[in-house]
Amino acid sequence: MASFTISVNGTPRTVTADKNDYLLYILRDKLELTGPKYGCGVGVCGACTCNSSTPIVAEGGNGNSPYSPDSRFSGTQPTTQKNKFRTCVTRIGDVGVAAGSTPAINITTIEGLSGLPNGPALQAAWEQFDVAQCGFCQAGQLMSAYEYLTRVKGAATDEGITNAMQANMCRCGTYPRIRAAMMAAAPSFR
């Protein structure tokens, strides 16, 4: 066990954990940020998606991060989608720094979305189009939508939305409402 400092939603937080502990459990169990959900545990469903201020690259290429060259996840999320990542396959040792050091990466969870530029506009569009049904996947859907709209500076296209959101699964099938909400929020990101 070691102490790691990570910046979450703009606030440095120090936790004691094994370097191989998955970030999802650190966020949920130690920091009580329960927005990211456990869906599949292998990085393919998107329920645990969070955003980062810089790309996250795992050490060792062990297949446990969406940015490892040999990742199980690389087939569904190209590395061009740099600032969203799956917390269920990202280890604390890949994102945390020694306790007391300044973290180089800020992780944003759904709990921090309203504090980001245009975050409230995206959330309002989600409500306007009644996107959520059961709600389980919505944290990951919103974080992926935010990353895409920020990356393209609001110049959303149907093809771009499909590519950005294809690795986020919704068991209720609200994809048309997700697309409509993203298109409605897009002008706020310009």
C-alpha cells in the first residue's frame, strides 16, 4: 500500500491504495463519488467513463488501460478520443502521484460536470430531451458526450456522434435522444 494524490473535479485528494487498484473503486469506495458505475469491468460498456485534463497512458501496456497499445478496449475506442477513459480498467498507479506531489492530471467525474464550461448546457439538453430512462449509463454517456463536443468545439455531426458514442452502451436504447440532446447542446460549445 502507498499514498497517492489525484486531482478529482479540481480538488487534490490523497488516498492509500495498492498501485494496481482500479480507479473506479478508488472514486466510489474511498472518495464516495458514485457517479461512475461498474458495468462490465473490462472497459467496453462505458458506464465508468470519466474525463481527464490530459491523455492517460498506462505503464507497461498490460491491457488494463484504454490507452495501452495491446488493450482489450483499443478496438472500440481509438486513441484519438484522448480525454475520456474507463476507470474500471485504469489503475491508480497510472494516474496518481506520490502523496504530497502536485497531480499532473485532473480527473472529472459526472459530479464535476456542472462546474465545467458548457457542462450545465449539456445537462439541460439531457433533461430537455428526457434522455435518461433507467439512468445507469448516463454518467458515462454524459462524460463521453462532453468530451466529444469539447474536442470538436461544438461542430457535431451525426457521424462524429456515432463514432464518439459507439463504445457507450445503453440497455434502454435511448440513443436517438442522446443524439438529439448532443445536437441541441452543440452550439454552446462553439
